Amino acid sequence: MIVYHGTTEIIKKPDAVHSKRFLDFGKGFYVTSFENQAKKWAIRKGVRQRKNPIVNVYELKDDLDGYKVLSFDKENEQWLDFVCACRKGEELNQNYDIIIGNVADDDVFKTVDMYFKGLWDKEKVLSELRYYKMNNQICIVNQKTLDAVLNFKESYEVDSNGR
């Protein structure tokens, strides 16, 4: 499967070490199967860093048998609990090699934050989330797995219009 990583650097040899800790699925190297989502990530990071946005393209191994994969099919109670715990810094992802699920982007996280703050219960948050267009993310948690399942194909620069 072809996957994408949006950033400001060409990353031929990705690593799991330089990730931020408080992300949806914790530390790891994140990719998506949605090219436009990677372009948005690259543009956002490019604006913040005043650098050119770049999308890296990889081949993700189709056969993930033999790896500990946690896959959330949709934004449900388990997804919400996992994302909230990881965003608080809990290292739940260490039990897995790969985590797959929806992205808690800025709009989604505003809703999740209502739960975080105790203002909404899980049912209210999950009912609100069904109105958002969700995108996926694949977090490859450790370097050994990353080296085995992901191969760099190419990279390209994205203009501010996402082309």
C-alpha cells in the first residue's frame, strides 16, 4: 500500500525516535493513506517552520501478520480513551508495533477536548464526532518494525495550494 508523510524534509530513512510524545497514538512515525491529508500536514508544518512543504511517499508492506497491530475501525469509546491517554503522555502504544485509526485533527480534538475537560460525556463526544470527515493515520511505533515494513519511494514539494 502507498502511504504518505507530510513534513518539511525529505525522509528517506524514517525513524521512530524524533516523534513528539503527546500525539494521538503516542511516539512513532506517522503516515496516512490519504495523499491530500499528508499535503495539509506538510503545508501546516511548512508555514510554522517557514520551510517548503514536502510529501514523502512510501510503500507499506501489505502483510502485517507477525506484528502487534492495534486497529480502530472507527471513532468509538476505545479509540477515544486511547487517544486521550496518549495525548496526556501515557505510553499505551508500547504494547504494539503499529496502530491504525482515525486522526483527532484540530476540529476533532476541540470536540475531544470537551471530554478531556469533563464538560461532555463519552456518548456526547462520540455522537458529535460522526459529523466530521475523518482521515486515517498509521503510527509505526518502533524502529525495528519501521525498518521492516516501510520503504521510501519518492518525495515532492507541495505549493501553498496543495499541488
